[in-house]
Amino acid sequence: MSATLTQDCNAQRPALYVAFELSWTEWKLAFGTGLGTSPRLRKVPARKLALLLEEFAKAKKRFGLPEDAPVRSCYEAGRDGFWLHRFLAAQGVDDLVVDSSSIEVKRHGRRRKTDRLDSQKLLSMLLRYWGGEKSVWSVVRAPTVAAEDQRHLHRDLLELKSEKTGHSNRIKGLLASVGVEVEGVVDDFATQLRQLRTWDGAAVPAELQQRLLREYERWQLVDRQIHDVENERGRRLRTSREPCLNKVRQLLALRGIGPNSAWLFSMEFFNWRCFRNRRQVAALAGLTPTPYQSGDSALEQGISKAGNRRLRYMAIEIAWCWVRYQPNSALTQWYLQRFAGGKSRLRRIGIVAVARKLLVALWRYLETGEIPAGAELVPWCEKVGGWKLEASCP
């Protein structure tokens, strides 16, 4: 840290700086007023907000700050989400939610790690940030309450589908342990189970049958919930006039993009984030390249994977769909010319490039109405069942 930066940080209007190290039972707080000062460490029970405000007042008194001195805080993004950030903002605190993966650590050997050390590290980086070193870490943009609430439906659907796959795989695995092979779980699995025979022609053992039936009941419950969530999503697309759904319908008008991807792209990405350029779009999806260059050595380490993983997975999947269902688009033609004739590894590398370019094209499409070059449009309502009864299709 340079002497100039230290002087600039300490020369600002006197303020109280506090770093949170959050856990389930208690919070570790590290208070400071400037670089080079000894931090004040305190503990408070988790989520006891009145005690937290008392610690703020005690820290100001301890450091000789006026009662109206500004407070600047930070904590790592994690399980506690953004409610604490909103509370602190309501109290007039300049709070930062920090991406934990962007916090610098020592590179040699094993390092010590305790809540006390972590809070002190966060405090030192907070002071550096307000001293002018803005690149010291990555700050997470907190969504609004409404934007955060809109993400639950598709995230729940993704988790339910994962659970259903887990139940199905468990059923097939249990049957495989007695030499029985089934292609998948069907609606009349209970009847099918009684007809299955093991390697020696015997029926499936009784206790195993009972376990399989219990597993099948869980599979049925998850399957029913998946249908309920998908029906709720379709109902909103057909009938709701919420502004956040306009971009979903706009994406559905492109051939090759279905309800799952259109909903996820909008609710996770395009509805509440403001992008200044295409580089931000690719970076927040974790699809930017990571070159490594030192002297005469230069290599590419692949994509960063530092952004929204749900959106990144879906972007790759939609890139394959785009190449298949939009054969006349300029993006598909670019992929076919450069990558389609190569081996499978080259095609996978190419599809990541397609995903990155497609995200940028979708961003421009939603912001300016510029349709991706050569892309075909379809009526969005044809992708949502039952539209004729409840809505007219543009």
C-alpha cells in the first residue's frame, strides 16, 4: 500500500468502517477508522439487529467519532443473501456485498484461516476500496426485492427436475443390483414392478419392492410438483401483464428458444441488470476467455466460469439448439464454417463461442429490437399451451 493512498484514505471525512464475518450463530465484527489503525473486534449474536446498532454506537464512541459519522461496511455474499444489505442501507450505511472468490489470498503454502483473521482481512480491503483502489475486489450488485423474488420459480423448477432425475436413477440402480434393467420410470411402475424378474427368473425380493415403491412415491410427488410449476409459469405467460414477462415473450418469439431458457435468461439476467457493453454481458455469464501470458509463454486457460452458473449452463444448451433450429442465421453459418468440420473437441470450443455471441445478440435484441442476423421468428404463444383460450398471440 503506497503512502499516498494511506494519506488519502485517512484524509477523508472521518467515518467508521466495519467488516462482517457472518455465521449461523454469531457475527464477527471488525471496526476501524483508517489504514494503520488497530481494529476493534466484537461479536454479536446472529440477526440481533438492535445489538448490532449498539455496537456501531459504541465503536464511534471508542474511536472518538461524532454520532452522525458515516458508516461503511462490507460482507461476503453467501447464504444470508441481501436482507442484511437492505437493512444496513435503510440505516444509512454504505454497505458492499463482496464476491468471496475475488478476495485475495496468499499463494504460498498453507494459510491460516479464522473468523477473526477473515474479518480483519475484509476490513483492510474495505479501507483500500474507499481509499481509491476500486479493483481490490468485485462488488455484487444487489437485486431489488421484486427481482430476487422472481427468480424462485425457475430455480425451484431446476431443483425439482434434478430431484426427479435422482429418484429415477436410484430406482434403476436398485433394480440393477438384482440383474433387472428398465429404461425409465413409468406411470404404472407399481404394476410393472410385480412383473419384473431377476437374473434367475425369480420375482424382485419383497423388501426391495417396498423400498422401490417408497422411492416411486417420492418420484410421483416431485413429478406432480414439476407439472404444477410448469402450469403456473404457462398461466403467467398467457394472462399476466407484468412488465417483467414482456422480455420472456420477446425471447420466445425466436425459434430455438423455449419457455425454460427464455424465463431463466430474463429473470436471472436481462430483467434487472443494466449492461453498458457486450463485455459485461459475457463476463457476468462467465464466458470470457482467460489468457495466461508470461514472457515467451502464452496459452488460453478456457472460459472464466466466474459468472452466473445457471445462465452459463443454459447458454451452452441454447447454443446447440440455435445451431440446429436456426440454420440460416449468420451465427450458425459462422459456426459451421469455422468449427463444424473439426473434431468433437473443436466443436465444443466453438459452441462456447456461439453461446457468448448469442447472449450478446439476445441482449441487443431485447434492448433495441435488433433481430439476430438471419434468425427466424415464430409466434411466442405457440410455445405456451392453452394460449388460444386466454390470450391473443401477437
